[in-house]
Amino acid sequence: MGLAKDFKQRYGPWAVVTGASSGIGEQFARLLAAEGIHLILVARRASVLESLAEGLRQQHSIQVEVLSLDLGSADFVDTLLETCAGLDVGLVVSNAGVAAKGEYLDMEPGELTHLLNVNCRAPMLLARAFLPGLTERGVGGFLITGSLEGFQAYPYSIPYAATKAFVHSLGEGLWGELKDSGIDVLVLAPGATDTELLPLSGMDVRDMPMGVMSAESVAQIGLERLQAGPTVIAGWLNRLMMGMLLAMPRRWSILAGGKGIKDAMEKSRARQQQEKADR
């Protein structure tokens, strides 16, 4: 399914996508390439990015710049801006993110610092770096990938939920300041999505209580609803679940959310142990 007829005119000719090597970020890249938009793809895994870029060049006859970059590094913005120099960037998709699941007191300080840098510091600096140019051109977009966990606290996912709450506040505040500038700002809030982030967090897609959405469908919703800011929840079932949680007394919703995550983690751990024993 294609995007709006004027999408390229509004958000092209170039777009930046972070976290583009897999999952939702990869699907953002594929959907934008199908619209004929040139891409600057950012992620840490250079070989994966190069493979994706070559396929998009051949399939859609677009230009693709690849930048192997850790968004947790101190000077990532300077490196990215050097790559984008002279390019007319009309859309920035701040999608890169890392997760951490489990008991907070078991997490290492270094892990927490990295998560904070990638999930919070990076989108804040990306917005500051690119929004002046976008506002000067008078049209464009800035999309940040948030999460259902950005709406409230989640025990057993404390740092991830906290960083996504920051992302939501950042994006919604930018939307409020820029709503009359011609720049569309959107926070896209997915629920469980079939990406590498789930297994890396020790969770199995088969154990998600509300099921999972495909990365392609989440990215499609984000691009289709870019003008519908400040925040869009991906998927009707996720909207229903979050509406129910937010209607509860706060302490109930926090405990319910934490129980859902803990139960899914325990099921996934038991499944992995059983599958290991069966080998």
C-alpha cells in the first residue's frame, strides 16, 4: 500500500532513518524508498546496512548513503551532519532504540547509561540538529519511535519505559511548538512488534499476551499518520489495551503492566529451557 500522492513532495527528497539495519527502521527505509525518496541510513552494523542499501538502490533507483554509527557515542551528531551536508533533508526518523528487561537492581550502570544515551540523548540532539533546517525550508517531518511503555511506568521494564516517557514528552512538546511551522512531528507508539528487540530482551513473540504486530505494518502506520501528531498508537488492539490501563487507578495499571511483562519473561524463559532440554 503506497503513501499519499504528495508524500515525496512534502517529505523528500532526502530522509534520515536511524536504527535502519533491522525491524521497524528497516521497514521505514523500504517504504520511503518505494516512494522514491533518497535515504541516509544510520545504524551500527555496516555490512547489514550496505546490503540493505544496495538492494534499495537496485530496486527503486534511488541514492542511499550508509553511515555506521553508534548513537550512544559522544559526537554522533557531528558525524551525521557531515554526511548530510549539501543534502535537502525533508524527513528525519529517529527510530534507533535499545531495551532492558528484568529487575532494575540487577542492571549494570553501564547498560543503563547506554540505554539513556541512545533512547533519550540521541533523539533530543537529532531534533536540535535537524529541526532548524526543516523549519527554514518550511515543510518536512520529524518522527520519533516511542512505545506503549511511554505512557506509564512498567515494573520489570523500568529504564526502557522511563526513556520512552522522555521520548513522548520530547516529541509532543516539539509538536506543540512547531504545529504552525509546516513541520509535522509525530511520536509513533508501537506495542509488541516482531523485531530483534524482543529476543534481545529475553522475550519470545509467542508469549506476548496481546500478540505482536509486524514491523512493516507499524512503519506504515507511522508514515501514513505523520500529520496526525502529536502521538499515534499503532494498532487498534494496542489502543484498546492502553485505554483500559490508563482508565484504571494509577497503582493498578502499574501493577497490571508489570505483571504482563514479568509473565511474558517467565514464559519465554521456561520455553527456552524446555527447547534446550529437547535438543
